Amino acid sequence: MAKKDAARKSEPADRLTPVLRPVRAGNGFEEALEQILQVLRLGLVAGGERLPAERELAERLRISRVTLREVLKVLTDQGLVESRRGRYGGTFVLPRPDAPSQGVEEELRRRVSGVDIEDVLRFREVLEVGAAGLCAAHGLSEAEASRLRTALAATHDAPLGDYRRLDTLLHLTLAELSGSARLTEQYASVRATVNDLLDCIPLLVRNLEHSQQQHTALVEAVLAGDADAAREVMREHCGGTAALLRGFLA
């Protein structure tokens, strides 16, 4: 039981590896805020879960705890996290509503109004197709293959309200397994923008069913070492998402 509890406590920090990195001197506050916002937009820490402890976050970002507390205050003021005291306290991510209110929806649309949707979608496709091809061509270790299968299974079992977060984790896992830290970093950034766009459109059950079929075919192609098939399935998958976003937002 103790080992299981320890593993559970380490999971959020492990999931944050693609996003959290030491900030550059001069813009510590701004870059730390950007990275933690990206963690929240990607859903790497779910609503109700606790962020890593202040000491750990400060060490990973290479900023002072004073600066980190300023960052967390901004997130608290924005209603994204809350601080809890006591033995089981810490900074917790606030759950997002299942359906955004009219005011929240308007804010989401305002946030993405200046986004070049076509540029985002093309860049996303380049990164995703490339990552899928690399994973299949280079092959995965048994531990890596197990990670990919686990991420896929989580999307199959996901409640509707948690689907997009777990879908993001599956795609981010594939990017990590490509072996390119720079590709993973760029993918995490573009995926955060894609998630902002997706938040502006409804979840369509028929689309999710189709996505799951594509996810399964994609993982099978990667594990079989079929790079051409992996790239083609991923290209079709990205195309489906792009079509929905263009239809609702363009």
C-alpha cells in the first residue's frame, strides 16, 4: 500500500516533465506563470488534484519561492487554483465546469479570437505526424510500449467530462516517446492552444467514437513498427479535429 501511495503522489510531477523546465533569467515570473498555465490548459493536473509542493515547483522552475508564490496568487485570483492549509494542504487545481457558462464561453472565444487557426492546425499536424512516424520507425522498449497502451486505455475508460484531458495525455505521451525533447516542448505548447480552441466547441459523441478508433489504429501501427501507417492514421486523425474546428470557429 505504501508503494502504491508513493507512486500516486509522484504521478502529477512525472506528467509535468514535458512542460516544466528552468526559466530564463530576467523573466522568471512571466515564464513561470506561462508554464503553469500551460499545465492547467493541458489538463496535466486534473481538477481536484494538488500541484507539486512549492519547494519542488520552485526547484523545477529554478525560481525563488517568493516568485512562485506571486505566480500562484495570480492563478488563485483568476479562480484556477486554491490554497488549502493543514496536513493535507497545498495548492489544488479547481475543477472546471462540465459546460461553460455564457460568460466563460464568451471569454474563451475572446481568448482565441486572435489565433491563426490554420497555422496552429498545420503546425500541430507536422509535429503529431512526425512523432508517430519516429515512434514506429525507432521502436519502443517494453516499458515505453506499456506507457502508450496505458494512456490509450485511459481514454477508452474516460468519463465524457475528462475525455479531452486524457486525450491530451495520450498525444503528449506519443510526443515524449519520439525521443525529441524539443519536439515534445513544441507539441505541449501548440496542444495548449488547440485545447483552448476545443474548449470553444461542443463534445460530440460520434466524433469521440471515431477518434477512439483512430487512436487504437495509431497505437497498433506504432507498436507494429509500421511508420507509414502510423503517419497516415495520425494525419487523418489531425484532419478530423481540424475539420471540426474550422466548421465551428472559422
